Amino acid sequence: MSFLNVSNITSCYEEKKAVDNVSFAIDEGDYLCIIGENGSGKSTLMKIILGLIKADIGKIEFSNNKRPQIGYLPQQTNVAKDFPANVGEVVLSGCINKRRHLLFYNKAERMLAMENMQKLNILDLKNKSYNELSFGQQRRALIARALCAADKLIVLDEPMNGLDAITTKELYELIENLNRGGMTVIMISHDLDNVLSYANKVLYMDSKLVFFGEKEGYLKTSYKLTNSKYCVEVNNAI
């Protein structure tokens, strides 16, 4: 069985199908990029996979019938700009869902937070106030927090929005390293020029499933999003 099987998922908002009969499967260690125009159902599909909302039709299955611990970075985070905590505390809060009602973080959880701050190159910021960080540093902290919540899967919804080119490249490389280390990655992105350099699979949505498969297969199709060098390459090949 694949790591994640999505079967005939349909989800409606006010009688309109946001996600319309979508099915696909990915393996452990895949790096899946979900693409599509605004309003095409990408975030809704992601929230169904995460279990944040329930599909009207269809089912989500993980290998061994066991939902893994999933790290999630939404477009809009729930960490307020004036959140009165330092970076270490924000990152450590990713362990909350694993705590089983225990009152205090244990040594293993604190070590995990330290390791993830090290991976995201923010360990030197662990005692700095979160609201004093640059936007790029905040994104690193929130990805580190998502890693604290994850065991095999991290889900990212437009994680590079608002970042400069240098920070974007650095974060893509960090996420690629996580993937190479065995973490399965699902990312929503409009940034095809960058994300297609790293992802191995592409899912293109327009409420319905337009394309799903290997990146190389997508690049040979006529399907396209705007503002990407890949559009030009595909169109010239037709």
C-alpha cells in the first residue's frame, strides 16, 4: 500500500464542489507539489488530508491504517505578531499534540526542538523574542515547529509567500534536505520555477484532478500555470 491514498474525495461549499472526485496516491519519501489557480481547491484538499475538515465523499488512507504525526505550516499561521514567547518556545510548541496531556515538556522533546532549530539554522536565535524576527526568520521558526509535530510527513501551504529571493532559495534547499533525509513533503505552491526543481511529483487541480504524476510527465503536457518559465518550454514543445 502507498504511504497516502486519496480516494474519490469530494468536498462542497454552499453546493459548489471545491474538490470534485479527486484520487491519487504517494509513496513515503515523495515530494509532491500541488498546483492550480486560486480557488481551485488546493487548500481544501490539504485540510482534508490533515483531518481538519471532513470530505463529503471519499476517504483518506495512510499505510498500515495509521495516520502519522503531521507537521503543518498554513498560509496564515496562528502565531500572533505580538506573541510573547521566544523562538525556542515557539518551536517547542510543535510537540503539544504528542504530549498526551502531560504538563511539562520532557528532555526528548526539548532535544527535538534544538535539533530542528539547528536544521533550520536558527539555533542562535532560540532565546530571541519571536516578534523581533524578520519574516524569513519567522518562517524558519514555524517550519522548525512543524517538524517537531511531524514524524514522516510535513505539509506546507505556500510557505515562501512574502519572502525575498535569497531566503526563498535557502528554505527550498532546507526542505529538500529534509526530504532527502526521509521526510515526505506535500507543498502547495504557485512558484513553479523553484518548486519543480525539487519536487518529484505534481498534482494539478481545477476542483477536479487535471494531472497527477511524475514531474517529467507534467513537463511534457500542455497543462500550465501562468508566470513560469516552464509554460514557455511546454508550449514550445507542442
